[in-house]
Amino acid sequence: MTPKTAGIRAITGAGQPERVIVVGAGLAGVAAARALHDRGYQVMILEGRDRVGGRCLTVDGIDYGAHWIHGTEGNPITNLAHRLGITTYFVGGDSTYLGGWENIVLFGPSQERLNDERKLRSILLADRFKDELDALRTQMTRERKPDLSFRQAINAVISNKTLDLFDMRSLDWHFTGATRDEWGESADQVSFLYGDAGYEVFGYGDSVLECGYQPLVERLAQGLDIRLNETVARIEHTDPLNIAVLTQTARFVADRVIVTVPLGVLKTGCIEFEPQLPLRKLAAIERIGWGNLVKIFLRFDRPFWPTEEYAFGYMCRELEMYPTDIINLYKSHAVPVLAMLIGGQPSRSVETWSKEHVTEWAMSVIRDVFGEDVPKPILVVRTRWGQDHFAHGAYSYLCVGATTDDIDALAEPVGTHLFFAGDATQRQHWGCTHGALVSGMREAARISGDSSILPSRHFTENRRWREMTQRANRFLNYRGKILSTVELAERIRVLRSCQIFSTIPDSEKEALASMFTESVYQDGDIICRAAEEGDQMFVIREGEVEILISENPKRSVRMQTGAVFGEYGLFMAGRRTATVVARGALRVLTLDYYRFRSFLLAFPEAALALLTITVQRLSEIQSGNELRATSPRSST
């Protein structure tokens, strides 16, 4: 986030304030202009619209564009709102608009409200497949395989699975929400390997602005020189000390120019650059995806729905042309409005429908959830960002073939005179308002050399890591409820006897014990074979196994209760190096590598203990020491 270009003084050699033109009065442009203006630069914003805000548009208190603060604590938008005296309202959730799994109400294929048991089944089913997707991504990255679309990855993990209608509809709902309605594009376009690579999230829970996003931008813009209705057509930067910006009506000259128009505008080529932008930047503009999202608002005389519920999940029909959720704005804004969102290609179709078609389509969704006797709305509003020639869509995403390197390339200045900002230029937070805000501040800091402009870095989590730990927490809670106290205590006792786990606190052993599943074998049964791919580790709960070393058929090792085997595969990809056979009746606890990794990330003390033991074992092997049958060592 730290600017790479050397700072430029606000005062020119002639003693005049340095002139900066900002193209675009959206959040990124206004943020950059505000910071530079306050440091003595002569700043002018050129905006093609007749208002400020860009894709921040608020009408009668309702946000037609940007709406949520995703991740409230530490988010620069939250901090800016508080500084400007704008109240925020916490709605829950985590980097989505759903308000959190604990609060959302789901309606199933038969238009019934799911009870807690079926709702949990839906969530845990999706969690299981998301775990498999993470494991697939790890494998592809390790083996340096080419990127897939998210749809191709989904098909890979659900192939050969037996799923009923409820399960299929559940997975469709979860994955459609995570791609089409999250990134504004269908799953067959979103990159599987890089779609959220390195994406940082802020403190748990989302919020909305009480007065909306556009008033926030307007307050930030107060006192700035903003020229509305000035559509930029050409930027001439042949002379880096005398850049010309041509609009449809005038020619403006500056020392520096910051381009903050949406990526969708850059993709159309409607702004001509002379000379042409560097090929690396042009390639980034081409590769980075530009999604679309339609919002449909239905206003009623009064609420007829449960006003305490914030989001209603819609699984009633196949979602190819239907929204995934209905949002209750009465809870957050005290207005009798229900909102629907739909992204990707379906959104571009919805933008072309007649108002009557939109109304009937939206009301069919409302009736599926709330019954046939719902009243008619007094107003229906549909957004059309895809047809807005100042936007051509909603926000950026990483499509197949793009990586975060493209985001960096788009953010790179051209020399010391032409700069770029906007949500598609922020490597850690693309596609969001806080990404746009920070990108504008970043370019102001780059030009001025004043790093104090940049917001303080909040210790953030990687989005993938947070989602993984949340899935692990849900699984732990679920398993903890179905295991009896006696069974859990017995498993903890077994783990205490394991050298690997003996040093970690019992509270962590309890979490780990609940993640295992149990398998039973008879004398002579093979637990795993040499040369087969390993995907889980084992703890002997009761009984004995013999490990047959593949490199030396005459050599074997006996392991008993408390012994751990198969854990090397957690760190070293490859195939089993030994065959393990049950010697007598055997009970083992098994844990797949992905869930074990999740546990180790959540409990680093256990990870350190495992690493210490593993290093000791490898050291013994390298020094030529024989494996001792009495110690719980691994050869698989």
C-alpha cells in the first residue's frame, strides 16, 4: 500500500501551487482531491455526471449503488463516517449482506421456512464442499496447475456425489451467492485460484450508513473545486509537466492527473490517452473482470413481513434467473422496503426488462416466501448500472486468467505525472468502497510524499483464512453437540497419550478430539497402502498396527494405542511410503488433512508441538537411528 513513486512538492519552482486534475468525483477521486487540497495543492475534479458520488447513489435514504460497510471494525469507511459525524448501523454478517448465518432465514424448495435442523444441514453441507474446494486449490497451487473457473472447480468436487433435490438446491444457493451475487459475475467467469487471493477483511460484522453512501461522499467533497457535466474524452500526457485533459466542452491543463473512472469505462476505451498507455496496463484493463449487479426495491405501505429478520434466503426455485436473498430494509432503515440483488449475466437481462415484467418477476419471489396474499407494492425501482455509460457495471472482480498482479499493474503510475485509482486498483480490497477510498488516499500520498495520508493498517485477516476458520468453528460446534460427554472425555484421554498432542492444553484437545471420526478394523485389514495418495492422519484408539516399510520389505514397525501415523502427508505432498495393517481388533481415530490444517491454524501451540516432533523424527531418520517400536512414530 505504500506508494513507490517519490514525493512531489505541492509548490512548483515558480512558487505556484501544483495543479492536479482528478478525473471522476466518486469516492476514490474525492478522497484523493480532499487529501491534496488540504495540503496546499490546486485541485480540480472533472466529473461527467451532474452529481458527485459515482456509484454511490442514495435516493430517499436508500442506497442504489454502494450499500454496506463490509467488516466494520478497522474499516476506513467506518473511520471516515465517524470523522464526518455520520451514524452507522450494525447489521451483522461477515463481508456479505446477509447479516450472518445465525440470523438469516432460509426458505427451501417447497417454499417452506427451514427449521434449525435443515438450515444447519444446508450450511454444513456447503461448508464440507467449500473445504474440498480449498483442498483442491491447495493441490492445484502445489502442482502449479492452470487456473479454473469457479464453476469448473465446483463441478470437480460434486462429481460422483449422490445429492437429493434439497442438497443440490442448497449448494446452488450457497455457491451462487458466493460468486454471482458476491462478485457480480457467474461462477463460470470467476477465477478459482485467484478470485479472492490475498483479499483482506476487517473486524467481524457489516454495517450500513444511516444517511447512505452518497451523503458521505458529498460531505468529504465540501469545499473542493468540482466541475460537473464535464465528460473527459482525451488525456494528452506527451509533456509530463503540462498535461492536457480534454472534455466535450473545454481543455484543462495540469501538472498531475489522477484517473479514477471505473474500470468499466476504461474497458470501453471512451477516454483516449496520448501517448497510449503502457502495454502492461492495457493488458490489466483487459484481464481484470468487471461485474454487474442489479438491485430491485419494492416499497409497500407498511411491512407485512417479520420486521425483526434482516435477510430471507431464497432457495425456492433454481437460481439461474432468480435472486438468492430478500433484504429487509425496515430493520436497518425503518422504511417498508424489500430489496433483491442479482448479479452477473442475469442482471444484464433484468436491466432490459419492462417495468411490468420486473414487477411481476419480483412479486413472484415475494409470494413464494410470504404467500399469495401479499399486497401490491406502491413503488418498484430497478437499478441499471450496466447501462450507465459512466459505469458500465458495478465493481471489479478477478476472472479466469487474471491475478492480483494485474491489479498492481493497473495501479502503477505512468511516469511521475499520470496516476490511477479506483476499486480495481487496490490489491487487498478490490471491488469494495473501502478499496476505492484507500486507493485515492494512496495516490494522494504518492504525489505528495506524505505517508500520513494513508489510513493506519488494521491487523486484518485473509478472507480465505477467516472463512476456513468459521467453517471449522461451525463444524466443531456441531460435532461437540453430537458427541457424548463420555465419548469426548475418552478421546481426550487418547490424545493425551500421543506425544504430538500431549503438550497442548486440554481445551485445545477437546476441540481437536471432536473433529475426528472413528473407524473399526479387524485383524489383517489394511488401513492404508504404500504408493496410494494420503489424505488423512490416524490415531490408534485401541489395538495395534504393523507398518510395513516399502523401501525395505523385511523391516516393519509395531504401533499401539496413542500412536499417530500418516501425519507426514500433511507437510509433504506425495504417496504413502508404507502399508499399515491391523494386528487384531483395531479402533482408530481419523482426521483428514484439510480439517487438521484448520485446527492447526486456529491453535498454533498445537502446530508448534507437531512441528517439533516431526523435526525430531526426521533428524533421527537422517542420523541413521532405527525406529523404536515403543514410540509413536510414523512411516506413512
